[in-house]
Amino acid sequence: MNISNTGFNSSYLVNTTNPSYYPLQDINDQLENENTPLDNPLPNLEETSASTIQPSALSPSSEEVQLSFQEGTSLTISYSQLALLREKSRYFNNLWSGQFQETLQHPLALTQKEFTHLLNCVMDANFKVPLEEITSTIHLADYYELTEVIKHLEAQLISGYRSQRFEPFNSTEESLVGLKELLNFAHRYQLNRLKNYLEFTVVSALLNQTSQLAEFERIINHFSKKIEGLNFSNNRYLTDAHLLILKNCKNLKVLHLEKCRALTDDGLAHLTPLTALQYLNLSASYNLTDAGLVHLAPLTALQKLNLGRYNQLTDAGLAHLKPLTALQRLDLSFCEDLTDDGLAHLRPLTALQRLDLRYCEKLTDDGLVHLRPLTALQRLNLSNCWHTGAGLSHLSPLTGLQHLNLYECINLTDAGLVHLKLLTGLQHLNLSYCDELTDAGLVHLKLLTGLQHLNLSNCNNLTDAGLVHLKFLTGLQHLNLSYCDELTDAGLVHLKLLTGLQHLNLSNCNNLTDAGLAHLTPLTGLQHLDLSYCSKLTDDGLAHLKPLTALQCLNLSNCRNLTDAGLVHLKLLTGLQHLNLSDYKNLTDDGLIHLMPLMALRHLELLGCENLTDAGLVHLTPLTALQHLNLSHCDDLTDAGLAHLTSLTGLQHLELLGCENLTDAGLARFKTVANSLYLIIKRFFVLRESRIKFH
């Protein structure tokens, strides 16, 4: 198809599974039938010919208005639709402001079909424009200043490319020219998601698929002037010579070189002309040393630098980062040779907002003093570092800190937490696996009233008495108390005031009983609740969940005392979308009857429910919203049982691992289920994964 006003042929489509750096939303794109007539596609639009248009004395209170178009046709739309167009478009708002009767007599500079597409898009964000008309519609939406429409159309365009309905892009000259012009189109209309997709998934894939230096250079020369992002992750062919070819990519802002094991320090010298670089990933680059980092000094625009698992990095290497004063994010995780002295080189980097030092196991309390000048820090990761907590006193100037991760700091003591009292801006705090913490330590958290996320998982010395200090943290939304073995029902009473809680994890709290769940009834905002492996819970306990009608995700896996009777208490939780009943050993076919009202369920885990039979699956047929169903190791299921699932037309992922009685004939029933279904099947002790498509 030819795209009007762009001049390129967009009949090419990407053919690659390489991930793009910027995540893209998966959109289920349905191609409009191009032969479908567009006459009166909206029920309250009335089409008339130009000869029937009568002069109208319209006023802003009129119920309908009549618009005319450049080909001589006209369309009657409601005044509410006109008002919506004015609300969404500054162009239309200016055009139809004040006394607009005379303006409406002049034809709009577009066809009725084009206008109908735009109006449909304004009224319904999910309206699908035919793929071959999306780019021209984007052009019109830009002209008429319909910003939201452009975003929706961009998402449809990406979805269309990812669906591979057109001829894939390849390295021929014709295809590369088309790809370049499509990139120019994305630049022109500021379609950043499309641009990122094309650069990180399409162009990068074409470059990664060639091992020939000359071919690499020929491809890159098509895009060198405008390309802003490239992803060479895990490219075993990429050498220092390839980086030299990038010298003309003056606008390159993002470059991924992680796990490019053929690169050496000399190769990094070829990056010095790329002064526009803002993001550079050199993680897991095993041949690079401290000497290579000296070549980064000219890259003063760098804002994000990833040196995680840069195995040969030492304190001396960090000295080369001093000129990079624009750095906002620095990842030094798993750099095991860094010591306290190395952190001194970070002092000039006062723009840093995020610093990752996890698993830098040679760092001690003394090293943290060098972080004091970094007052712009918002996120700091000190996971698995060997400080005792005394070093946390050096963080007191970092009053803008919002996220602090102290996961598995096994030497951290109660006394260390006292130094967090001044960090009143903290929103996320991870203290999981801090074995030395006790109830006394939690008293120091009560001033952190801005905390939204608190992780105390596997803090084995915490008891009920410690939870009393949490009642002041009324802003908490996420609380993880999993594997806190000493907690009992009495501890949960202290959570009653935390009415803002949305996520609560009590997994593996083995001393909790039904009486403890009664203390959760005031938490009516809970959306996610994990009670897995709470072995003392019984059916009666689930009755206390009835008031929690906001629940979307509930995990009851491996609660060995629960039976079919317990599930009756879930009937009122009609907002549930995810339910995990894995290894619910007492579940039988009759128990599934109680799930029938849960029409919103999208994800259901029944792994290891050994008592289920074919007869039970009939109770799942009302759950038409199901997308993911796990029936693995439900040993008694046969083809007859799968037949009950054919009405679940939204099913995308079905796990049947260890269901040895199933046959290919049984799976063939899913021809009528969906166009695409992912099956995981195990037979004869061989794992087979297949994506089966039926048309």
C-alpha cells in the first residue's frame, strides 16, 4: 500500500522475535474487512447527498448538525459528537467556536470516509482502522490535532507489524529504503513507540543477523543519520570493528552492548564520536576492563550507564566515570571486586537518581560515607552487601530517597534501622532476609509514614509484638510478611488500621489459623492476598474473606486442610481475576461448582489437583474470560474432559504437563477454541512445548 503524504511503501513487516528495549503493549489487532462498506458506520450518523442539504439555522443547543465534505457528500452527527470533537481537538474547537453556523456551511478539507474514521476513533479508543489506512489516518489526526487518536493508531500500527501480515522487512535495498522511510514517518509525527519498535526490533535484528562486516556497514549506512537506538545484546559476532562503523550515527542515544563477549577495551574507543549517547549498557561484557572505561569520558551526555556484572571492574575503573556528571542512573551490581575506596569516585556524580550496588560484597559501612554528596538519589539498592547498618547513618542527607533495598543484608541489625528515621520520603523499603532484625528494629520505622511498600519476608525473628509498630504506617499499600514463622493470629490484629493495603502476602506463615483471618475483614481495599502454604487454615477461615470484594488475586495453593466446602465462601468475590488452587489436595469435581459465579476469572491454577476428573471440567464452562488455565498433573483427565473447555474461546495458555491420558485427537478439539493456543504437554517423560495455530 502507498501511504499518502509519506511516499514510502509499507507493505513490509517485521520478521523477528528479538525483544525491543522499550516494552511494547501486546494488542490483539483485528483486521477490518476492507470491503466492508463505511456507509453510516455509527448508528446516530445520517448520510445525505449534497443535493438534499438544506440551509440550517443551527445554534449550540441544536440536537444535530450537518457537515459537508470535499467530495460533495454530507453527514448528520449529533451535537454531543460535535462537542466531543471540540473537546479532543484544538483545531475543531477553534473552527466551531462561537457563532459557527456559517463555518458549518463550508466543506471540510477531507472525505466523508476519512472523517468517519476520525470520529469513530474519537468515540471508541478500540475502533480498528483498516491497516492499510492507518498511516494516512495518522496524518489526518495530526492535522486536526487529535493527539489521543494518534496514540491509539500508533498502537494499532505496531500491532499490525508484529502480527506479520505483510511481507517481512529484509536486507534488500528496496526493503531497507521502505524501512528508512517508515522510520522517517515515525520521526515526523513523533511516534516514539513505533520508532523504538523499528529501531530496537527491526533494524537491530537485521544487523544482528549478519556476521559479515561489509553487510553490517551497508545496512547501517541507510540509517546512520537519524537512528537513535540500537540493541546488540548477546551478539556473538559483534567486534571492535563493528563499533567503528557506528561512528557516523551522530544521533544515537541508546546503545545495548550487554553480553557482547568479543568486544575489547579498544572497541570502546570507537564510541567516543557518539556524543549524543544517553544510555549505554555494557553489562556482562567479560573482556572489558578498567582501561576500556577511559574512552567513555567524552560521552558527557550519558544519563544511564549499566556496568552490572562487568567482571573485571575495580576501584580504578570507577575513576574514569568522574567526567560523566550528567549520569542519573548507574548500575554496578555484581561487581564483586569493588571496595569502599571505589565509591569515592562517585562523589562528583551529584545528578545520580538511581544507584545499584547489589551483591558488591566487599563494600562495608565505611564505604557508604561516599554517598553523602549524592543528594539527588531517589533509589538505592544495597542488597546482599555486608554492612552492619552503622553505615546507614551516612544516608541521612539523602532526604529525597524513595526506594531503599536492603534485601539479604544479613549483618543488618536493629540498631542500623535507627538511621532510617530521617528518610521520611521513603516509599519502598525492602528488609527481606535480614536475619538479624527483631521486633525492636521495627519501632524505628514508625516515623516513615510515607511508606507504601514494605517487605519483611523471611525476617525469621519477627513476632506478633513487632507488628504493633506497623499500625502507624497507614499509607502502606503493599506488605509482605511471608515466611515469618513466628507470626500468629494475634499479630494480624495490628494490621486492622492499614485500610489502604492493596497487596498482602502471608505465604508460609504456618502458625496462622482461621481466627487470624478474621482480623483482615476491615481491609476491604485488598486486591491481592497470598495465603499459600498456610497449613492450619480450614474452610471456616475462608468465610472471613467475604467482605474483601475488591480482591482480584487470591493464592490458596498448598493449603492442605481446605476442601470443596471452603470454596463456597468465594462466591461473592466476583472481581477475582487470578485464583491459585494448586496442590489443593482435597479439591474434587464438586468444588469447582463454587467457581462458576467467578465470571471475571482470567487465570486459574489447578496444578496437582489429583482428584479432579473429566466431570469436573464442565463447571469451568461459564468462565468465558479465562485466558490461562493450568491443569498440569491432574492425572485422571482424558480427552473427554478437554471437550468441556472448547467453549472457552478466550483461552490463550493451557498447561497440561503430566496429563498422560490425553491424546492428539483430544487436543485437536481446540480448533474451535482460538486462533492461537499455547500448550505445554508432557508425555513419556519428555517435555514438549508447542504453539499451535488453527485457522
